[in-house]
Amino acid sequence: MAYDEGTAERLSDVFERIPFSSEKRMFGSLGFMVHGHMTCGVINDQLMVRVGKGQYEGTLKKPFVKEMDFTGKALTGFVYVEPDGFESDEELENWVNLSVEYVLTLPAK
């Protein structure tokens, strides 16, 4: 599975400013971790965002968002965002911030 290099670069730029973050290649895609927890990633041309179970249903109602079904079954707490949903840098940063805010509620690994 390939990923969009432009989106990966944009995400790298955002995560450079986030403490305790790292980049990890996995399953032919690219993921970004904070305190050892997956936050966001890029799969093909889509943004993968970890929002947590509490925000999952509400997030699915937003434009350009759909269930993450990487294995054919929806993974609750994770969503895909189509490119139109993170076209601007501000939109991308909003998705990253949503994910990081959730991950920071989890104990560090």
C-alpha cells in the first residue's frame, strides 16, 4: 500500500512541533505517534485520524469523513478523512490536534 508523499510531508511539518512525537512506517503507510500511541497517518491519499471512541460517532457526521475499515471491519475510534477534508493547512492541523488531544488522555507507553 502506498501513501501520498505530499500529505506525508505536510504531516511531518506539523508533527515537528509536537513534543514526544515520532514517525513510523507501517503496513506500507506512514503513521505518527505521540508518547508511543498512534495518532494520525496517511494511507493512500487519505488521512487516518485516531479520535477515540467518545468522539467517534460525532466525527463520522463531519464532511469527508468515513469509517476506517483497514481490515474490512470498521475500527471504532479511528476514521479516514478524504483529501477535501484537509485541503488547507488549518484543516490538517485541526485533525492532528483532535487526535493528539485524545492520545494525551492515554498513559504514555
